[in-house]
Amino acid sequence: MKKLFAFAAGLVLALALVPAMPALAATDATGTWTTTVQGPNGDMTLTFHFKQDGGALTGTVESSMGGDPFTISNGKIDGDKITFDTSFNGMTINHTGTVGEDEIKLSAKSEDGQMPPMDLTLKRAK
């Protein structure tokens, strides 16, 4: 009888945790993401190409204004938290935010204050 009760209690506990399991699984940021920002010459599209390997994040960022892509450095993902840096023209920009299934919310700010902080919403490219 005790074994049956222990089995039933374990089964109830396991079934209670099933709805929470998708929330425990981290979203993979691998793929292409885009956002539009106001640039000095009008709107520009930024395209982020992420590659996630466990908690490590690498990739590049391209601008619709042209030029060489920016390399992502110091990239990390922990659960739904994302952090990485990009550099251009001697300026390092720190990005922090959260990853969702089809959206990444980022805050970007330059280390030296040359650029005002900016909030970005990236959408997963279809």
C-alpha cells in the first residue's frame, strides 16, 4: 500500500510539473533576427546572425547602410538572458536583454558614453 501511495504521489507531482517544462527550456537564439533603428540618414535595418552553442553566443551584425559586418564578442546566454558586445570605429557597445521564441528585447549602450542608450526589439526572420 505504501508503494502504491508513493507511486501515485510521484505521478501527481510529475504531472503537475509538465506545464512548467516549456518555461524551463531555454529558447535557442540561433538564426537571423532583424530590427529597424533611426539612423543619421533615416531608418536603417540591422540584421543579427546568431549562433548559440550551449551558453556561448557568436555571430555578426549587418547594417542596411552597408560596410563590413560587426563581429559579436563576449556573447553569452543563460536561460532567457542574453549579453554580447559589438565594436565599430573604436567604440564598444554592450547589449543585454531577454530572448523569447520570436523576439529578443535588447538594451544597447556604449562603454564610453559616445552613443546614447538604445532599446531594440529584434524579430526572428521567417
